[in-house]
Amino acid sequence: MSYLVLARKWRPQTFEDVVGQEHVTQTLRNAILQDRVAHAYLFTGVRGVGKTTVARIFAKVLNCRGPGRKPCDACVSCREIMTGNSADVFEIDGASNTSVDDVRALKENIKYLPSHGAYKIYIIDEVHMLSNSAFNALLKTLEEPPKHVVFIFATTEPHKIPDTVPSRCQRFDFKRVPTPKIVAQIEKILSAEGITIERDGIEAIARAAEGSLRDALSILDQIIAWGAGQDPDAERLAISGDAVRTFLGEVDRQILLDLVCAILDRAPGTALQIIGRAHEAGYDFRQFSTHLVSWIRNLTVIRLVEEPRALVELDEETIGQLKRRLADVSLPTLEQMFALALAGDEQVQRSEHPRIILEMTVVRLATLEDLVPIREILGYVRQLEQRIGSLGGAEAEGTRPPQPSKPALTVVPGGRASARGGNPPDRHTAHEATPPPPRVEGMELIERIATVAEKRRFGRLATFLEHALIRKLEEGTILLTCPPEYTAQSKIAWDEETAATFERIYEEAFGRKIRAKFVPPPRHGEGGERSTPLPSKRRGPPMQRSGHSSEALRSSPMRSRISSTPAQRPTPSPEANRKIEVESEVTDRAPSPP
Ligand SMILES: [Zn+2]
């Protein structure tokens, strides 16, 4: 093996060799062809994506004395740049030359003409490290640079540069190199070096590099050195995918996929067995737990994004498999899963018993009840009301008994899939001509209560209802909760006064009593308490109706939501009722013979 590290040995020498930054190299080539070279460039992007490499190639092209527009790599200028001894190209590390004096020395140097190239080129790496006074000194030069000078600033943190600098530069944002391009580059290098690594091993290296080609090659260096040490007598070095994954400490994807599937299937027993498998395979549970968090993040992305391949590093088949399972999982449920996994992970990282904590976390995840956003339930209630309304029309005729083919509907309490993912539930039971059950009214009333609360300026209740979710709805009691990120807000808004207001408005509107309770979603690290109702001695801030809450309400989306709802709601006006009657008459009589 050569001692020259791969990243240096394979450093691109022409724009064509640069991987994954075509949008930059093409523009720079055009600038040279059209003779429109700017005096200052700003290259931004994460480490190891080719910023200084492109800067050096650009410098070579600008100063090459050979024929053609490509650097010849043979003239004095090209050779000097390649060996790092150029008299006209200066590479300055912003991190160690941060003072005004450094910039003064640079300005002094700038005055002199280039020795044999056309330009003096200053490549300042990590330019954001310069001090403010150094930037100010530099700005004067940037305003009126000598014709023979080109600045190339490179930075991983452009937001730390004073605004006045980028405004005087042509800016190029370097992208993370896509994983398939890193894979292709590694394959090219391996075949030239006469080394074999299994394809899935190469992919694991590319993933671990997270878009940095330099990181990928440095990992590759380490793996080659390690592989050569394992088998010093081998004629040709060959490394298996498993060996690479072991080296990287990467957790097998299949085991993580099995685990999230068990969680989505609500199978805590299976989930525990999978943790056992992970233990046998010798995985580090701290690492495993971190992977689990990112997989649950992936679930949310897959659930929300039509074509998620660019955002999650999973193959098409796995994505399709997860998408099908996620179709009827609500977003609040996924948010809560993420909160649980993250809280669990924080404990796993600190604990001396990571396996036990991880086991309890997956049990919580696999037994999580689905949360249904109120607006989805309300949409379902409207459908129900329309169907009940048309049944009422048939009854109003009073001439015949209700048709068995047109049953009234009632929600099955406690049904897990009662209205998930915005789809109306298919589980219902038939009732023979009974009035609408109170629990259906109960869901309708939440929106009415929100309207009344806003009208009467019960700011705290209105704020609370904005993010409220129904946890449970049964005779005489309603349990309300909220998405985890609104826990603090909802807890402040919900106190005895809010509860009493909620209950009072309910009674006024419907002539029935109800007990309203708020159940917080699981807090970080306390997922187990989520099913426990609030203790009777509620803690809350001192009761005061400040101007602040109604101010917040005025600018909140609540207002528009409420004002837009009456149009969508079935109108109780006589016209509407008559219309329903007419329709039901028509449908009732249509099948009968003339
Ligand atoms: Zn040359």
C-alpha cells in the first residue's frame, strides 16, 4: 500500500474530475471562456465537499501558460500550484491568520504584480474565523481590488461572515455529494487500487460520510489499513460488507426495520424479542437507540412526503413497505412517538443500564394509543350529522317505519381506529330510529364551545381548544389532550376556571352536564404517566384574564378557523331541513313501482 492517503492521491486536478459540484464548475468554466472573471468569490458548504480543491483548480486555469482552457499540469505555474509552492497563489488559513496585522501584510503583498501568472490569487480558507477588524481592513481592498488580484474565500459557516463581504463576492454554495456519486467514486478508486469491497460495504461507507467525499475517502483509508492488518498474506485485499459494517459500528438495517414494524403493529412482545436479537448480535445499545430515533424521524418524513427518497437513506422497497403501514397512523401519534423515543434516548445515553431503558422505551412506543386531531373527528361528525339528518327527514313523514337500509350511526367508544388518518371509520353499529346519541353532540359542541369562548373573550379556553385533541369521549366525561409540543402551553391554559367555563358553556348549549378533564401527553422521560388523569389538586398559574391572551387570540389562526366553519357545518335552517326531507323522499320512493 502506498502511504499517500487516498484523499490526496485522488484529489481532482481538473473541473471534470470534481464530483457532485457541476453547478459550480460549469459556471466557473463559462466565466473563463467568456473572460468574465470576478475579483472575489465566496465558496460555502460543509467540510470535504471540494471547496479548496475547486479553488486550486480555478487558480491553475487562471494562471496556466499552456495551450487550451484546461490546466496543462506541465507549465511552471501549474507545477508550482500542484506542489503548493506557487509564487502567485497564496493559501491562507483563516483560523490562524485572524489579526489586522495579517491582513495588513496581505495588503502589502497584493501591490506587487504576479511573477509569472496573469493573476495573484488569494485562497482564504475558513474565512469566517477572521476578526471583525481584519474583515474591515479586507473590505477596503475588496472595494477597489487591483486588476491582477482574485480572492477566493471558503467557509463552512457563511452566516458568521459580516454581510458586507458576501455582497462584494460572487457566491457559490457547494452541495453535499449525493450518496450514489460517492459510491461510484469509491468503486472507481478501488478498482484502480486493485482492492475489493462488497457493494453493501461501499454503500455503508458512503452513508457514514454524510455527503463529504473527503470523509468517505478517509474512512476508506482506515478500512483498507484495518483490512490489510486482518489478512496480511492476502494477494489481493477483499473486504466483506459485514466487516465494513462491524468496523463502522453500523447497526443492521433489517433489525431496525423489524423493530419499527413491531412498533407500528403495536406488538410490544415482538419488539422486546428484537431487542434481544440486537443484544445477541453484540450491538451497542446507546448507538442502537440513536438509530431508533432517526428511524422514527424517517417514519414522519415517509408519512408526509410523496417522494421521500432524497430525504431518507432507504431503498424504494423499504419506503413502500413503511408507507403502506403508515397510511392510517395520524401525525400527532408520530409526533408523540418521536417525543417518546427522544426522551428514551436521552436516558439510554446517561444510564448504566441502557438495555433496560431501551426495552421500556420500545414497550411504550408499541403500546402508544392513537391520537385523533379534533378537526378530523369534526369532519366525521359532520358526515354523521348529514346521515342522521336525512334519517330524521324520513321520520318526519310519519307514514312508514324507518327503513332498515338507512341505519342511524353511533361511534363505538374506545375503538382504536375510530377516525385515524382522516379516513372515516368503518366500524359502526346500527340503531333502529333512536335520536342521535349524546356523545356525537359532545364532539360537535367542542367547536361550538370554541366559538362561544372567543365571542365572550374567554381567551385561555379558546387558546387551549386551538390545539386540543380528544383523548376519550364517554357518557358524562370528556378527556382532552394535546400534541406533546403544546403541553406547556395547554397546561397553563387549562386550570379549574377553564374547565368550569368549558362545562358551563356545554350545559348552556345542550342542557346536559359534562365533566371535562385535561390529560397531558407523555412528558420527556415520563411516558408511563400518560394514561393517568390529572390529580384532583390541579396546579396552575394564578387566575387572571390578562389583555395578553386576548391579544394573542386576535392574531391567532383560531379566528379564521372559527369564522370559516359555519359554512361547512350542516345548517339547521328550515330550508336546509326541507331540502334533506325532499331528498330523502325522492330516494325513498324511487325504487317503488309507479
Ligand atoms: Zn499549466
